[in-house]
Amino acid sequence: MRLEQYLVLKGNIPTRAYICLGCLSFTVLLAVWCVLTYGGLIPSLFLPSPSEVAVQFYRMLTELNLVGDILASIYRVSAGFLLASLIGVPLGLLMGSFKLAEGLIEPVVGFVRYMPASAFIPLLILWIGIGDLQKIAVIFIGTFFQQVLMVRDVAKNVSHDLIDTSYTLGANQRAAFLKVVLPAALPGIMDTLRITLGWAWTYLIVAELVGASSGLGYMIMEAQRFLRTAGIIVGILVIGLLGLLTDTLFKALYHRMFPWLEGRAQ
């Protein structure tokens, strides 16, 4: 394939080329990191070398409780995200399908979504303490309100022609919603879930900022307290890898569920 064929507006490229480009971007990033650290351009206190980070990762894996911290964070992110999705997706579908629901719910959701999730932490501690439930609630707040509005937009963009055609063919309102609106909106809902799951991972540090005794956010804060910069980078990289893994799983699920939309979830 010639270079011009890779530069077609909104055109697809071979899967192998797509993967190679992704590997190339990580290789370039690693090369820059090596030049800055092994070349002595940045002190180790501010940016440890890849080998120092690798040694710290092995130490945290074997001597410290890195696996336990990872499992604690996965549990909190999963619980907060699933709770947000179980409530947010149906609400978003209702808002996108019925103006009555949109007029009732959107003002409150649109108002609260501008409030930073971290601002709720003192109230959440006061209401439910400093256990896992408080951390799950922070992730829920950071994910739910954005998710509702994104699903609303997906449902709202379902073609009216499809709905009118279903009525012409004898469908009632319930059948039109279940057999037209929901299937047409499902690919967009999957995209929304994939994006908001990434947001849930970004709220992890905020959720584990106060009162935590485990988790990747707690581990990062402990490393910062003792100026273990390599430990901070290990925590950041682990969160990034976990986020990348979940994103890849969502993409694979998307392509399996909607093979006729190949390329849309890249």
C-alpha cells in the first residue's frame, strides 16, 4: 500500500499497520525517556530511568503489596463504573427518547456535572465514612453525570425516519423503543461506556486521596510522601496499562457485537 492510501480522509488502514504505528509511538516515547535520563539531562529525583523504574516495579511486586493495591483499585473502579452505567444508561436513553424525561432530568444533571468530583469528598466522608463505599461514590459521581448526557445524545441522534417506518409497519411505541431506538443506539452506547470507563480510571487517584490504606492512588501518594519518584511512575504506568487493557477489551467486544461497523471504535 502506498503512502497516499494511508492518508485518505477517514479511510481505513490494515490492522497490522495500525498496530505497528501504535508500537512505534511507544518506542519513540521510550527513546526520549532514555535520552533524558541516561544522558543525564534530568536528575533521577525528577525522572528516574527506565531501569530504575523496572527495579522499583519488581521490588513493589515481590516485597510490597502491589498486587493487593491493583486488586483494590480494580474493585473500586469497577463498582463505581458499573453502578454509574446501570443507572446512567437507562436515564440517558429515556432523556434521548422522551422530551418529558429530558426536561425533567437534564437541568439537574447538567448543573451537577460541572461540579468537580473531588469537591464532594468532604461531604462523602461525613455521610458514609472513609471506607470503600466513599471511594466508589467519588468514581460514580465523576462518571455518572457525563455518561447520562452522552447516552442522551446517542439516543437523540437515532434517525426519526427509522422510528416513523416502524410505526408504519405496525409497531407501537414500546416496540419502536425496544426494537428500533435501542438497537440503533447500542453501538454509540458501547463507545460511551468505553470512554467513561477511561474517566473512571482517571478519578481513581482522587477517590483514594483521603483515608485510603490500599490501592494504586494510595501507593502513589505514599511514594510521593517519601520522594520515591520511581514508585510514583510505577503507579502511573500500572494505571495506564490497566486502562489500556480495559479499552482494548471494549474495542474487541465492540467489533464482535457490531462487525458491520469495522473501524468505528478505533
